[in-house]
Amino acid sequence: EAGVAQSPRYKIIEKRQSVAFWCNPISGHATLYWYQQILGQGPKLLIQFQNNGVVDDSQLPKDRFSAERLKGVDSTLKIQPAKLEDSAVYLCASSYGNTGELFFGEGSRLTVL
Amino acid sequence: GQNIDQPTEMTATEGAIVQINCTYQTSGFNGLFWYQQHAGEAPTFLSYNVLDGLEEKGRFSSFLSRSKGYSYLLLKELQMKDSASYLCAVMDSNYQLIWGAGTKLIIKP
């Protein structure tokens, strides 16, 4: 069974530039999560989708971050414009339901200079 | 507010046993999860507790006391590959996962 796919693995941008991350969850997983993880900290939920609907985006900085999951399968997370404090690993995860057993992708490491 | 507390870092010796504690205060409880995260990699699921008691899975065991808001992860016969961060997460009444900051476990020969 294929795991959660994410791209790109690494991205370096200047502040005020934009960046987009892509995620393809495990086939059949209705729930998709985007997390931000800063070194030495636990994952911080940015947004949770159930199929193509948003379940929780309370911690998403909506002035600069956006995410979509148009067809209920793959998803894109965008940051525009980026700030220095956005430097982090962006983890995508999926689960069959809302079980708490999440399957994570390898993550996208963002460095903002 | 909701809070998960776990030690920042622990050190143990290869072949020994280590216990990583986690205490939590959340709005409701629908299960406690432990994840392992090697440096530079994504977290992977280790265990799930929803009822009080001990769940054993090979060298790893996880314990839960809901009345005390407390859990621990027990790792036996430590191997060098167990060097990783261990994340405790609680599912609250809204079925949202609340994550701890993780415990970095260092294994020495």
C-alpha cells in the first residue's frame, strides 16, 4: 500500500515570496491533515479536511496561509507571503476516519531567508 | 486550556528499560496516542490507550490512568535504533488531537 506522498521535500525561499506544498493521502483515507512542526516542538494542526470539507482550521493564519482539497483526494497548502517564522516542516497526514491513528508523509522542510 | 506535559529529554543505556511519562489536561478524552519520530523523519504511530491499564506490543508498552490524567510509554531491551523523539497526543471531546512537545530519548552504548 502506497503511503502519504508529499512534495517538495525541501524548499528555500526569500521572505515575502510564496510557496505551495502538495499532498496525496493514502487511498481511501477520508481525513487529511496539514501540520506545522518547528524543531523541538510537537506538530501544530493547521487544517483538517474530511473529504473535501474543512473540519478545523482554527489555527491556520488565514491572512497568509490557504489550503484546498477540491476533489476530496489530494491537497495543496499555500503560503503567501512567507515570513521568517514560517520556517518549519510541513507534515501532511491522513487517516481512515477520525481515529487518531495518523499516517504521515515525509514532510516538506521550508526555510525562509 | 488544554495541555500535554512530557519531559524534554531523557538518556538511557542500551539494553536497559526506560519509562517516558505524559500528563494531560484536556477538554474531554477519547484516547491517548504515542508516536515515535526519528530525527528528520515523520512521526509513526506506536500505541493507543482508551481504557485504564497496560497495553503491550513487543518491547513497547503503554499505560493509562484516566483518573490521574497520566500515561507512560515503557521501552524494554533498549536498542540504539530507539533513539528518537516520542510524542504523546490526546484526542479531546471534539475528536481533535492535542499534541505534546515530545521527549527526545538518547540511547548510549
